Amino acid sequence: MLRTTLIAATGLGLLTGCGGSGGSAGSGAPQPTEQAQAAAAPVNYGNSKPAATKPFRTVPVATFDSPWALAFLPDATMLVTEKPGRLWLVTPNGGKTAVGGVPTVHDSGQGGLLFVATAPGFAQNRQIYLTYAEPGEGGDGLALARATLGTADGKPALQGLEVLWRQLPRGNGGQFGGYIAFSPDGQSLYLTSGERQRFTPAQDPDQALGKILRLTLDGKPAPGNPHAGQTGAATIAVIDPPANTGAAAKAPVRKVTLTTPNLTPAETWTSGHRNPYGLAFDAQGRLWETEMGPQGGDELNLIEPGRNYGWPLVSYGDNYDGTPIAKPDSRPDLQQPVLYWNPVIAPAGFAFYAGNMFPEWRGSAFVGGLASTALIRLAFDGTSAREAERWDMGARIRAVMAGPDGGLWLLEDGDSGRLLHLVGNRGG
């Protein structure tokens, strides 16, 4: 089984394109490639049409209340998160057992209990990682926690839960990100942190919003990060989400002073992200990310240390009121996506496939589509990619994972979202 969980502001310092800021990337981290820099303009796959037939059967397994993510355990059982704050242990045939000890979450909008991932050493230590919207003073913020999956009174429960990292200061806004991928050597953790619909912090080096972070397994800044050892400002400018990017620079600002050192610069791997809802390594150790754009402009990005991916300075989409945003080719100092979708697919979930049930798909990646109600297969050739196939699933797809049986496992979005098992047409 391939482990796929493994994944212009006034008054703000802007992170620019990266030439030479990367330094040593650390163990297991690929370096920027000249091929990626010299890539042709990305192709827009927004108008791709679903295939007429599906090369798989869809088997409903269980139903959940707003499921968000799933992770496989070594015995092929699954952990499934529900956004309102519940965690389930699920058997391959759909048996569900509630897991106790889940932290308190703020279930509102896109916030709640989000991602779940098993630790690289789960077989030995039974540790798992969770991300969630943590309530607190000033609003809520993304939190990363680790716990041991044990038992209490004969029932599964999280034990010794510890918050390893918090997005501070807290505030308002959706789009938390919260996806996790572990480096191929199992020594570091990559965490997506959305920009909370506040726009400008994605370019502010002192705020974790709109970034991909590279941390140790204990939640500390990983050695060898592009700005290792640097600290940020103690006082942060916080804005509530304005309606459109253009209003962000003039939005009301409140100042919040942190009570602990600001480690954001030392944690940051890449910047300029909007709403990253997919993160995974391919078999060659390259890190890929899927990201929701505004009105248009969803992206597939090849993630390389120190790069700035442009949001909200540039986008292949427009503001929600139809006003334009500068296009990426106007800023050659910023990193282009490998491909994009306009109209959007609203990508959620991203997994590479290496199974035996569908050998023709090995090396492909699969993306769930919310707005497109689709499952999308991406084919890769080194650092280039294309949309190879698309299937209409008849429901918003929130998550996709490759299972140890070689099948694909999907979660539908919403109040009665189903866990679906995709198997070959002649078996499974």
C-alpha cells in the first residue's frame, strides 16, 4: 500500500519568489528543479467532460454526518472524521465504533474536526495526528494534535492527546486547510494552513495563514527549512474576511501581540496558498498539492521549498464579484501551477495510487471534486501532469484514499455523506 496520508497588501511584508532562499532542504525533501521553472504555461482542464462509462463498481459501505477525512490502519480498518467533532473506527464492511477522547472543536462553516493521519511509526506506537478548528480567545484557529489510539472501558479512545502546533492569533474565516503529509523518510510532517479567506496573510511571512509548513513529528520547525532559525514579529495585524481580494488591503485591522515567540518563518516551507485541500508525495519523493481558487483558478502545484505560489497577488480565477485578479504570467517571479481548472472543480482530497486492482492506474493520482461532483484521475510525466479521466459521481466528493486492498475509497460530503468503495467491475 502506498501511504497517501501520508499531501498586494498594505503594511505587510511580502514574500517574493524564491531564488536562492531555500538552503538545505533537509532529509527526504526534494530540491527545486530547473525543469519545473522552465515549464510551459499550464493547461486549463476546467471544461473537461466526464467519461460516459466507469471502469469500476461503486459499493456503498457506511453513512456519516459531514465526513471529512479517512486514514487506514495496518489491519485495513479506517479512522473517519466527522466535521461536527466525531471520530469513528470503521471496518471494511461498514461496522462503526465511536472513538472517545476527541478534542473540542468549533464546528462552523468549514471549521470542525478535519484531517486524520496515522504516524509513520503507527505499527509500533499507535499514534495518530488530527487537525481541527480549535476555539479560543478571539475566534478559532487551526490546531495540530497527536494522540495514542488505545482503549478505555473496552472501547477505542484517544489517549494522551497533545496539541503540537496552533495557528495564532485566532480569528474569523473558513478555509483552514489542515491536510497532512509525511516525508518519505518519515522524519518530518507537512501541514497545509489555509488563508482563512483573509487574503493578505498568505503573503505575510509573520503569519502561518496561506502556507505549507514543514515540521518535525513533534510539531517544531523542521531543520533545513528555507528560513530555519528565524522568528517573526510579536505583534500581528489581524483582519476579518472581506468579501473580495481587492478590499483586503483596506480592511479594518486589529493588532494582536503573541505571548510566545513567533516561529512562523522557521516553520514555513512555501507561501502564497489559498485553500489547500490536498497534499501527497509521489513515488519519486515529489510533493504535490491541490488548491481551491476563487471564482475559477483551482490549482495543482508541485511544491518546492521557498517558493511563493502567488495568492492573492495572482490567480487564474477572478473575485467573487467578477472583478479581475492579475494573472500568473504577469508575475514571473511567482510560481505557476502545473495545471489549473476554470471553471472550478473545488478539489478536496488527493491520493496517489500504487495498487493491484487497477494496474493501469499505477502512478496516477486521484482528486475528489466538490463543485464538480466528480472523481478525477491525473496522469504524471515527471514534473508535468494532465487530467486523464473524469467520472461523475453524482455527489460532492470530500476525500479520496487508496486502500490496502487496491481499491479506492471515497467520502461524500454533507449530512448523509457515504463511504464508497470503488472496485473492479468484475470483483472486489
